[in-house]
Amino acid sequence: MGCRWTRRAEMDKRLLDIICCPATRLPLELLDSERLSTLNAAIAAGHVRNHGDREVREGLAEALVTRDGKLAYPVRDGIPVLLEDECIDLRRLPA
């Protein structure tokens, strides 16, 4: 099984000026590489469920996070997936 999240179409950073979290209305920013690696390790270990209570099985090349650092939204093929059921509560990740 390959690391599919190493290939990516980058999201247009100008979107960050106009989009927000649909659940909290907080501004969004790119998840930094260290936290993205931690999230992808938890996904690979089978420890991540989204708000829709579905297991997240594919690692992420990019993600957006609320400014308070609590919720992350996947970016797939350069497109932010801003559906509340798709977001990941980063506070629920294993320590």
C-alpha cells in the first residue's frame, strides 16, 4: 500500500481569506506539517473518526484547521471539503 497523500494538488491559498469553519464560523488556516504528520500517523493506525462517525482511512496531503486548533477539514485534490460530517476533532487523537 503506497503513501497516496504524498501526491497533491495544492489548494489556492487565497481561499483562506474567504472561507471559515461551517460548524464554528472560526477562520481556517493550513494545518502545519508536524500536526499533519501526527494526524496521518493516527489515520494509518486506524484511530481517526470524523464527525460523521466514519473511520478516516486515507491520509491527507493537506488539511485546514480552525484557528483554535480543534477541528481539521481535509483538502482533497486541492479542494477543501468543508462539510461538518467530514471534519476531524483533533482533540480526540491519541496522545
